Amino acid sequence: AIDIAAARAAGFASIKGPDDLEIVEGIGPKIAELLYAAGVKTFAQLAAMTAAQIQPILDAAGPNYRIADPATWPDQADLAARNRWSALKAMQDGLTAGRKA
């Protein structure tokens, strides 16, 4: 189970509930909706995907989503799924819009 209290304690104050995909840097509300519509509803599901599996979901949504880079999303989701919030925070501190700096 996702430990929301631990997530908030690690600095993810905006977490809305378990499996809030918007916690993954680079995923905003619209991309979260796209993933949800594609059946990706949990951190574990996102963590099990590759960037190459995520990209067609973004491509199908149109040119506005070309800027999104899902390369780090599975790794971020894996940390969240395993309640490794401090490690996720540290990883995100080295990212810019979800991309490695």
C-alpha cells in the first residue's frame, strides 16, 4: 500500500491519494488523464512499462505532448510504488521537467 503520510513527510505535500501519477515529475494532470484512459492507473503499472511503451500513448494524444519525455517515469514510479519517497525526492532534485539534467 502507498504510504501517503510518508510521501508527505518526504516533501510530497501535494499528493492527492495513493497512485497519484502526478507525483512523477514530468506528469501533469492532462498526461495523468491520458495514462489513466490507457489503463495505467497505478505506480506499479507505470513502473512496469518502458519509455517506448509510454511514448505511443503520448503520440496518440497529439503534438502538444511531444515535449513530454517519459524516460525517467518508470524509475520514478517504481520508487513511489515501493514507498521510497526520500529516494524519489533525491532523484527528482536532479531532474528538470522529468528529464535528467
